[in-house]
Amino acid sequence: MESELKDLNPTQPSQPPPDVLSTKEDGRPLLKKPDSHDGENLEELEKKFAAYVRHDVYGTMGRGELPLAEKLLLCIALVTLVPIRVVLAMTVLLIYYLICRICTLFSAPNQEGEDEQAQEDYAHMVGWRRTVIVQCGRSLSRLMLFVFGFYWIKTTYRIPSSTTIQNEGKEEEEEEEEEPERPGAIISNHVSYIDILYHMSSSFPSFVAKCLGCVYVQRESKSSDFKGVSGVVTERVKEAHQNKSAPMMMLFPEGTTTNGDYLLPFKTGAFLSQVPVLPVILRYPYRRFSPAWDSISGARHVIYLLCQFVNHLEVIRLPIYYPSQQEKDDPKLYANNVRRLMASEGNLIMSDIGLAEKRVYHAALNGNNSLPSVLHQKDD
């Protein structure tokens, strides 16, 4: 996210006209450069990229003109609340680092092997070490949320409707006796880095630390490793579905963050395994500052977040989604159906834009007059 906000202005052999950010292959402009004095251009820009527009007191990119009362509150928080929270947050991180260090000190796997294999071995850690790491991680993640001002989290559980239960005559009684299938992955909308802290405190899936087997992805990589990452994720999801002791994967299929009111198209990687998934919807109600990490820099976002005495988080946990045979055969259909369900249950607006358009919007806000070629590539 931080890199998305940096200056995207590489040297190119030819530059487009000054009022155009970039052009399509047919020569038509993608987007006109917004003029700070042209309200109409800014309004058109926000309509086109509505999923990334901030609507809080702090305005676009967190640089809006603040009321005097808000400025006073910020000044007070900066010299009182922020230092306390920074010290507490660093203390929590240090404690958890020491716990992970101690638990893995004499059990570092495959020291002579490749890093990827070592990551896989950490992901399969079992016994008391993993129990300590997971339980402490959940507790300290919740403590970190408390430090950040999320003192209470409202959680709503959706009860599965009777229409989702399949009755197949004689097989019905047998199905009732069988234990429900375990989901292989948690599917969540992506609003902020706070999402990760919540999921760590709730279920502590595999996506965070070295000792928990995080799978690392390079967005722009189109090398042979790209399919390898997808394969690792699919294997992890299948394993979590079949093995209760294996950690579930935590996936954000949108691929980037929004302002919390929209749901972007889902990537199919989370649905290639053909196993059930657990949809979770996160919402961040606010009065002054929105915790959404959309068009604001990371440093500015953290400072403003720490300055808010109270932050709010609402969670909607949907029933486990069991794919039909048709959805298993078509991962794109599976992804789209889960997305429609989450949009309906979470009252989210479905948008057809993605990461490339987000970068266009950021570049426009930063006043860049050219964009890298990666913006013209479709996200897989």
C-alpha cells in the first residue's frame, strides 16, 4: 500500500499532453489530470474511483482543511495519547517477538534448505510450541486492538437459512450425523491493516509471521514463481480443510483495500481448491477519522488512527459457504457467488475496478502526468 502512494513517474521516451495522465492503446486518454481549482474534474474523478474516496473529516489523502476544534484535538492527542499508545504497542510487539523466538529457538526447521521449504515447515509446526504461539498471538492481537482504540468489537453471526440445507432422501440422516466440513480458508473484505489484527485475534490463521508459515506474494511478478505461489495457497487451503490441526488460510481476494463501502472483484486463487470457505465482513463505523486505508499514506494514517480516542469495528460472520459441483468446476463462478453473498449481507456496493485503477487514482491525486506500464496490465 505504501508503495502505491509513491511517485509513479518513470522516464519514458514520449510524454502525453500535460492534461492527460496516460492513454489507452487506441489513443484515448485514461484520465485527465485534476486541477486543484477545478471542482468538476475532482468530482468526476471521485465518481469514477468511488471505492477509494475518503469521506471523513480529514478529506482526500488525509490532507483536507480541518475545523479548529479538530486541530485542537489532534494537538492534544499528539502530545498525550499517541506517545502512550506507541510505547504500549512496541511493548506488545516485543513480548510476542520474544515468545516466538523462544518457541522456535531449538526447533528451527531445515536450516540448510531453501527459505520456501523452511516457511512450509514453520506452517506445519505442532505441539505445545504452536499452542503457545497461537494462544499468545490471539491475546496480544486483541490487546493491540485495544491499544489502538478498538475497545469493543461488535460481532454478528448469521444463521444459515433452511434453503441452504440439501435434503437427499435416505442420505439426509447420514449427512446430519456427519460432522460439518471444515472451511479451508477465511474470505474477508479488505479495508485496512487493522483487518489483519482482528483476524489474528479471532482465529489466528496462517498469513502473518515466519513461525506461522506466511505465504509471500509479489504483485507484479509474472515469473514462474507466480504459479508456484498459487499452488502453495491451494495446497494450504486443501490441507486446512482436511486437517484440523493445520491453520486455515486468511485471504483477501480483492487484492487491495477500499474505503469500506465497496467490494471489488474477487481473484480466483482462494477458490481453486474447491473446498468450503468462511466469509467474514468487516465494517469500520466512524465519526471523524475513517480507519480505511484507501488514498492516505501509511504514516499519516497511523498517526491519525492513534489520535482517535475511540475507534469502532463491526464484524459479520457468515455461515460456511459450501460450493456446488458447478462452482467447484468453475472457480470464477464460485468467487463471484461468494462475493455477491458478502455484498448482500454486508450492504456493500459491488465495484468493477481493481488495483490498477487504484494506482491511477493515487497518481492523479499526486498530480503525476504519466503512469507506469503496469497500470495497463490486467490483474490475474
